[in-house]
Amino acid sequence: MVLEFFNRDRFLVKGTLFSNKFEDISRYAYHGSSSIYGEDIERNGLIWPFYPIPQDELLALAATLNEDVDSDLINCLKRSAYQSTRISLAPYSYMALKHAQTKRGGQIVDICRMAISAGGSASPALLSKLHMLNLAESCVYAIDLSCCRYPSVRYENGVFQSTMTIIPSMLAAKIMVPDAFQIKDLDGMQSLKSPHAAFLERNSLASRLAAMNQVNL
């Protein structure tokens, strides 16, 4: 795996995180994560199924919410406790960066944050984990999907969803996002392509997988 360095000027002008070699959307997809998970990801890959928060923690948090007011959050927490989410990969690197910066630790972790903001009570262990994730640096991986089992990866609603483990050898490159970067820098950038634009690009992973999957675009 190649470690590249964040080039703010390149990103603001071109809307790409990586060098040209790893910005080939016919071959690579992108995953935003936290530096806290970095060692495990690079040793074991992106494991599926993966449960970032223990089942008992999710159920305990759900039990502290008001069923009359927070039924949607309760259902999300319970569903997350029993069903592993798929691994999400973005067709463009900027999308993975945005996810890493706004959903620090992933979607299930973010649901826990919303539940706590709604008045839910989390355990000290969960609160400590959320605090560490809030402080940790974000990182983005370029994932080589050229040799993947395509039936295990679907293109749905502008992102790839994987139900296979992304093994370490598929991690082609990594960029650490400096703390100084502000997600608001994305606002108004003309160089950013629509998430659905990848489907329209000839020979892109998105167009090939969409044709195979025949899914909702």
C-alpha cells in the first residue's frame, strides 16, 4: 500500500485526493475511515461482517430513548444490533473524505451520536469511544476492485455496497487528512462531480456494476 500525502491545492483545484494513478474510477473505489481503525484495516482488511459497536451497547442505548418520540432511532439501533451493515465504498475520493469527516467512525457510530443528542444514555465505554473517534484524524483508502467478485459488490444510489471482506492486498493507497482541513472547504467547489456521474462515465466501475446489478440508480 502506498502512503500519499494530502495536497490541499490539488484537492481544491481538481477535487481529487490521490495522485492520478489512484484516481482511476474504472479500477478504484474509496473508503473513508478513522485513524483509530487504521492498524486493524491494514492488517486484516475491511472485514465483513463488521460490528463497530457491541450489540449489548446498542440495545442498552435504545432502551433509554422515548419510544413515542424516538421510534426511528430506536429501530435503527436495534436493526444495527442484529444486522451488519454493508461496507460502503465511494466512486470518487472526495465522497469518502466527506463521509470520514462527517460520520466519524461510520454510520452506526453516527446513529449512536444522534441517539445521545436525543436524550439517550450511553455507557462510559461507549462515550469514551465516541470521544476518541471525534478527536481522531480521518483517512481515506483507495481500494483496488479490479479483481473483486463483482456479485458481492453492488452499485446503489451513488455508492458501492460490499458484502465481502476487502483483503489487505486490495488496499492500494492511503491518505491521512490533516486536522486543519475543514469540511466546509467542499462547499462551492466546482470541480466535484455528482455522486451519480460515475455511472455515466464510460467503463467506470459504477457503470459496469450497475449494468450487472440492474439496481436503483
